Amino acid sequence: MNIDQLECFISLANTLNYMKTSETLGLTQPAVTKQIKALENEL
């Protein structure tokens, strides 16, 4: 688990939208999905 994954999770929890999260964080949607999947696997 790293800070980028947590930041991604918090943003996604607040927006409930992968597109808005990717725009907010300056990432692509696949990058957001990858971060969330990695976090899920670690938990």
C-alpha cells in the first residue's frame, strides 16, 4: 500500500466516478483502475 493508492481511493470514494478521479489526479482511467486493484489485492 502506498500514498498514491490511498489518494486514488479517497478521491474515488469522494467522487464515486473513475472519470472525475482520473481528471482530478491527472491520471488515465486505466491507471486509476490499476491503483485501486493493487490496493484491493493488498487488503
